[in-house]
Amino acid sequence: MPADLLRAIRDILATELFTLGDTPFTLSTLLAFLLLLLASVWMAGRIRRMIFRVLTQRGGRPSVVGTVSGLIYYTLLLAGFGIAMGTAGIDLTAMFAAGAIFAVALGFAMQSIAQNFVAGVILLAERSIKPADLLEVEGKIVKVLEMGIRASIVQTRDGEDVIIPNSILIQTSVKNYTLRDQAVRVRVPVGVVYRSDMALVKETLTEVARNVSDRWGVKEQHPQVAMTGFGDHSVGWEVGVWIDDPWEWRPAVSDVHEAIWWAFKERGIVIAFPQLDLHLDAPIEDSLRQLAGRAA
């Protein structure tokens, strides 16, 4: 290759694009940064897939395999990003010194990103929440599909995919229905009229609870039937049945409701409903009679 061509290529690569602080940013610096960054992403992905395959072949649980491979992947990405910046001669302090307004804006943006990043690292390390877990977040029951370093992807019972920042999972109270086991108790209230035979009511509800528990329940847990109180129009009862899959909570509740309905109908037990008794004073009754007379 001619010397003039080599000299021209070097001059092009040494062309200064811009300056961050006291550090000049040339075309060669940009190319080196991009190449190292792409190489880091490619290498981290390859290592992640290799670790995932090895752990899966050795019988690792999907939640553990996903957690370990994800943590290693993001660690390698951070290391590669740092190496790329150091090789390119980029100084973060110079970037922040470029302007006070830019530094403040970037600081606020990085605060949220750093918060979610740290939360993601904590979740991946503690494994208190894992893929396939069932959670209650902000009043909704969701299933964890994927856990990222910034946010996690969950699915509702209606099939909606929701992206939740990891900081929410760390800073708020989250119910994990599958942290230790998948057993969860379903509670179904029902009220009967006061003239009911309460012994028959309890016997019927106990039979219903046992039958439903045989279909949905956990053998180690026994169903419960309890009288919960005396209301204005009814005597309150509650049926508690343990199920082994929290995701099937709605079908289980429906099954209990149907079983109670048909059992009460078969045995003549009346389910209470609100009633209103209207008492008319004598002057009002006389006025109504007078109006009826005039109408006639």
C-alpha cells in the first residue's frame, strides 16, 4: 500500500470530531469505542447462552438458570462498556463538566436508571422474585415472564403483558404466592337467613369444602368452615379451601360458589339478601286513603 494512502488513512482516523473536556474525540476513538462495545455485547450474549445451555443440561431449575445467566450477562456488559470507554479515552468527569445544565439533566435521568439497575441486581442476587413466580403487585395478580436488569415483564390473568420497573418490586410490598410453595387459601363468604338450621348449614358447607378441596386442594391442608358474624339481614359464614395453583384462583372460587348454590338448593337453605321493611304512620295512611278515594 503506498505511503501516501497510509498517511491519508491515518489523517482521516486522526480527524478530531469534538472534544469532551480536555479529551479530543477522533474518528479512530469512535471506531474503537463502537467495535469494543459491539464485541462486548456479542461475547456477553455467547457466554450467556453457553451458561444457560450448560446449567439446563445439568438439571437446573429454569428460575435459577435464568437468574444466574442474566446476572453474568449484565456483569459482562458493564465490564465491556467500561473497557470500551477506557480504551477510547472517554472520561465521564469531562462529560459532566461539559455544562452545568447537561450535568443536572443527566444526573436526574441517571438517578432513575441507576435506581432500577441496582434494584435489578438485588432481585437477581436475592432471588426472592424469580421467573414463573406469581405476584400481587398494585392489587393485580401477575406471573413473572422475564426479569431484566432495569425492568421485569409480567403477565396478568387476562393475558396482558406489563413492564414493571424493578424499583417498584423493591420499594413496595409485593405478595409472592410461590416464594416457598404454591399453596394458597381461597375464602368464599356466604350469608343465610336467621331462621336457618345452623347445624345443617355448617354440615352442608363442610361437605362442600371437602368436595371442592378434593378437586383443587392440597392434601396437607384441611378446608375450614367458620361462622363470621351476625349481620343486619343474615348470619355470615366463610368457606376456606386450599388450592395448589394460585393462578387458578378464579375457577376455584367459581367452583366453590356453584357447589354452595346447588347444595343449599338441594337442602332448602335460603341464602340471605338485603330486605327493607316500610312502616307507614297513621296520618300518612289516611292521606293515602283520601287520595285513593278521590281517584276513584
